Amino acid sequence: MLFQIINIGDPLFFVLWLILATVIVFLIMYIAVLVVVSKTKARDKWFLILLLAFIAVLVLPIIVGAIMWVLNLLGEGLAALRNAIEPGAGHNYLQLFAPIIFFLLLLALTKFLLGISWEHALWVSLLTLFILYIIYSLIPELYGFIQFG
């Protein structure tokens, strides 16, 4: 059904990139849980970490994209209102909240899916995003596919 809704081109290419991205995010999150929480927690929750990685790769960008669309719509309206008061003064900054919203959703999912404390979930989420942005700077093709922010 997803392949019919979105114009993704070649479905096989999409599925391969989806699997690759999920494996990369899983490895990053697994190592982050190993380092931040404990080795036993990472070994016990490996399937939930895999599920969280899949959600972070496929579901969260769709949700954040919808939220960004609404924020962009509101921001354009507010910018047009500001331009009506003082021409050239209105700018749309609301769409810049999308990476923050993505981080907060990832933080909540990490906390509740893995059953770890907020401080550990914060560090796992931060380490995951930090390492992903380092990888994106080295391999920009991944950013074009996954679109985290």
C-alpha cells in the first residue's frame, strides 16, 4: 500500500535502502544502548531496538513530514500577516521545528519501547542522531533517502 501512495520509483530499490538504513540505525542504537545503559539491556532488548530503528527510518519521517506541512502552513499565514503589517518583515521559521520534533518523538519512543530512564533515553537518542549526522556528512546519499531533518 505504501508503494501505491508515494511515488518512489523502483520498489526494490526503496526496500533495499530501507533495509540498509534500518540496519545502520539499529547498529548505532545498539551500540549506544551498550555504551549508555548496559550490555545486558542491549542484549535483552535487541528486537525492540530493531523495531525502534525501523520506526525511526520509516514511520517517524512521515509523521514529522505531516507536522512540518502543518507548521509550514501556519508559518506562511503568520508571515503573510506580518507582511501585511510591515512589508518584507515576515519570515516562516516554524518549519525549522521539524528536527526538534523528530528528536522529541525519538526520545519518547526510545524511553517507552526500551523501558529505560529518561536520562538514558536522552543520551541514546542524542548519540544516535549525532552519529547519523556524522554519517550523513560522509555519505550524503543516505540523507536524501532517509530524510531525518
